[in-house]
Amino acid sequence: MERAYDKELLDFIQNSPSVYHMIAGQKQRLLAAGYTQLLESEAWELRPGGKYFLTRNGSSIAAFRVPEGPFRGFMIMASHSDSPALKVKEHPEITVEGTYRKLNVELYGGALLAPWFDRPLSVAGRLFLRTAEGVRPCLVDAGRDLVLIPSLAIHMNREVNAGYEYRVQRDLLPLYGGAEARDLTALLAREAGADPADVLDHDLFVYDRQAPSIWGAEREFLSSPRLDDTQCAFASLTGFLESEGGESLPVHVVFDNEEIGSSTRQGADSTLLADTLRRITAGLGLDERTYLEKLSQSFLLSADNAHAMHPNYPDKCDPVNRPRLGGGVVLKYSGSQKYTTDGASGAIARVLAEKAGIRLQTFANHSDIPGGTTLGNISVRHVAVRSADVGIAQLAMHAPYETCGCGDTADLTALARTLFASSLCETGEETYTIR
């Protein structure tokens, strides 16, 4: 059955066709809750009881609350804003034999390519416009079925069902219009109420227009574009806004560019989290020694979705650690530490899950099938805190339309709420009090 948070999640995803829209949506929720936006280019004047957030590149965000009194450490939840997609190149229009116009795109992230064909697609992102003083960004979304990638008929490739190696430059260029179709940036600028002549540059992505769906015999499944990782970013912010109290300082952070390695100024492999924590410490009049002491009493939940056991390929799953859709939050392990969960952090995560009253299941890769990496082990290179990796079980990860179980968003939200209201106190070597 449809459960709490599922509809809110799907509304949030539909209103977030690009990373820039997603972060703008999170910003609006924070402003509505009384949070003050900080700029990295200005001095921060923080006060006890204050509620703050900052963005970087318009595609990442960090929010925090300052306790009324002294705090132990930082309780952090990290997720990411981006999903695999087709990125629109500069001067994207290609005219084909005086008949069609298609868009020149490149692959962003490790996407499943076959599902992108023959489905309604659109374009969203941001334009940069000339102003009298310089430049400004403008969010844009065509908001309608705009492009489509047509398959080649089976009559012209009889062997396609035996396996085909898709090439983005040939096979995945979306059909945009007839030969006389106007330039894409001009179309988007006019629909956003801007003058096309003012467009200087853009960050645009093709996205899936298929509406989310709750389905199954008992309406137990949920499918949508961009579940990975908008679902975790939504749950983290919702839990953050619903939490209160605690002896630690809660931090909600969403990074960009996880799907391409995180090595950007707004990615997990940047200084964003470290800069934020150091500026919080300095803004409260605390020194470097105190900052390092607080890191030892801090905890990070890295939240990125996990692979569920596939009904048609159970042999691809670990023999024992086999998450299922609708089975609760997934705690992820990897001997190579591509996931940061170990005995100590796993135990802490289990205590938090018990406090939250939620279900917890575990994931480990099949030993002969190496998995990917995520935010946790990248983030702790810059901020040396105890960390565990969690997520929600899903199918068709990195497809344009993904599937999870209803109710799991509520469990992850409850875990986030509990994390942000809790504190960690190191009372001895690898010994912790969790309040």
C-alpha cells in the first residue's frame, strides 16, 4: 500500500528535473523552515540556536543548526544530487540531410543506455545570461515532451536482440525537430521569459519525462526517474527538518558529481564539507584543537541507494546479504572499504536504527562481481570521522526509470531524524556512548 512520504518524494522528484532544480527545491524548503542562507564569499556570523545553509555551484547544499549550548560533535548525513544522464553539448543542434534537427549530447555517468530509447524526454538545467553587471544563472525546464531517441527498426539490424554495443555519438542523439526548428537555448530562454540574445552559456541535461508510479499487487512498489540519489537527499532533508534537540550539531549535505567521481569543487572529493565544519567551528569562536576533538565525536551516514536482489538474476547477489524491495534501510559493507561501514560504525548505525524503530537489512557485493563506490570513503579523506554507508534497495540502478519499495523512504527518513537528534561520545578506545 502507499505509505507516508512516498507521494511527497514523487512530487519532489517531478519538480527536480536537474540537479539545479533539486538544490533549488531544497533551498526553498529550508527558507520556509526559517533557515538563513550564508554565502561562502562573506563572513559568517553564527549564533546559538541559529539555522543556516549554503550552496555551492547551485548543485550542492549544506545545512546545519547551532545548538543553544556547547555541542559534542557533528552528526552528518551526506547524499548526492546528480544521476546518470545525457548532457547537452555546446552548439548542440545537428541538421541531418536538410530534414531533421537532433541534439549533440554526451554521456554523464555510468548509465544503462538501452532504456533511453523510444520514451518521452525533455531538457532542463540552467542558462547563464548576460546582465548589465556581468552574468546570472536562470533555471530552465522545457516542461513538456521535447525530444525522443528513436530505435532503429529490427528490419535494419536483425541481430540487435543478440546484443548491441551502443555508441552515444551515433545511437543516442535525440531527435529534436524538423530542419527549421529554432536553437535549443533560444527555445528555453523564451519559455523562461529571457531574451535569447542574452544567453552566454548553459548546463543542460536530457531527462526522462515518464511520470512516477506506485504499482504491484498490493501497491508495494514505486518507480520513478532519478531515485538514485534524489530519494536519499529527500529523506535526509526531511529527517533534518523534522529533528530537534540533541547534544551534537546536525549537518545535512548534498554533493554533486558523485556519478562522475566526485572530483569537482562541489563534489564529495572537494573541500565543501571540511570548509563548512571549519567555518562553523571558527564562527563559534572555537580553535583548531577543539575542531579536531569534535571530529572524534562525530558520525557520518553516507546515503546512496543500494542494489536489491533482482527477481530474474538472484545469482548476481551475495548468497546471504540479499536486500529486498520494501525491506527497510540497507546497511552496506565492502571489504575494500568502497563502503565505509566496518564493525564499529555498523554497530553505531544499528543502535541508531533501533532508536528510530526501523527495519535494517545488509548488502555486500557478490565476491566475483565488484561494485561501485560512493560518497563515504571519499568524504572521510577530507573529514576524518567515523562513517557508515546506507541506502534504499532498488532495481534498475542507473536506468532512466528505477524501482524501489514503498515505505522504505519513511524508514530512511526516520533514521535521518534519529541521527540528527543524537550524539556520539567517545568514552574509550572504540567505545562510544550514543544518546
